[in-house]
Amino acid sequence: MPVIHDSFTLDRSFPHSRERVFAALADPALKERWYADETMEPQGSEMDFRVGGIERQRYVLREGSPFPGLALENEGRYEDIVEGEHVVVSTSMAFGGRRISTSLLTFELSDEDGGCALRFTHQAVFYEGADGPEMRRGGWETMLDALARSLAS
């Protein structure tokens, strides 16, 4: 199977300051609140939020998910960070011990009508056995919804 390349951008608006939204990207405890959904059981995470720093997450899919018991692992590197403006992360994902994708994630923040606009860009190559572009886009839409909920609480 050939590799699949894909890119998409999602735009969101939040009634919160850029500083607050940036903190949800930068603070490990805050990020943990929105970065996984209810089908995933966290098994550990590591976050060294600085340029060149490493980010790792491991989850096991719960009963009731399409693949109960399988592990989902992300390992990334912070490529660029400008406080309050943007975060760029390169990351690889493995599912069931098999690498399925490599992505470049860009979070851009700007002021918007008393709140914050977030532009999220996902550029990826998907390998054999990957979830694919449509599922990945849906996953990020769900995670950005979770980000909005975590900011509201």
C-alpha cells in the first residue's frame, strides 16, 4: 500500500484570552484534560515544553471502543514555540505497536473579538494500517471540542 499524504486546517474561536488558550497547550496538567477522549485510558505521558523538547503519550483503548486493549502511542518533538502565538510539533503515532503516521501539527493563536482565534493545521503522511485522513480530521475536531470544554470549566 502506498503512503497517503494529507493536510487540513481547523479554525476555532474561544471567548478566552490567548494566554489562557496557550496555557492549555503548554501546561501538562491542562493539556491532559483535553488531549484524549473517553475511549482512551491514559497509561502515561511526558511533556518537556520547550523547543527541542519531547512529548509522549500512551493510551489503551477501553472496552466499547472499536479496538479494546490496543495501545495508541504518540511521540513528538517541539519544533518551534512563540509564547502566546504558536506551537509547532512533529509527531509520530503508533497503534498496536505499529507506526501508522508522521505529522506536523501547528497551533496558531491570534486575538479575535475579545477572545482568541485558534488555527490548527495538520500535515501528515499515513502508512499502511493507518486511521487515514478522514478519521484523523474527525479526531482533531473532537479534541478541539474537548479543548473548548476544558477552557470553559
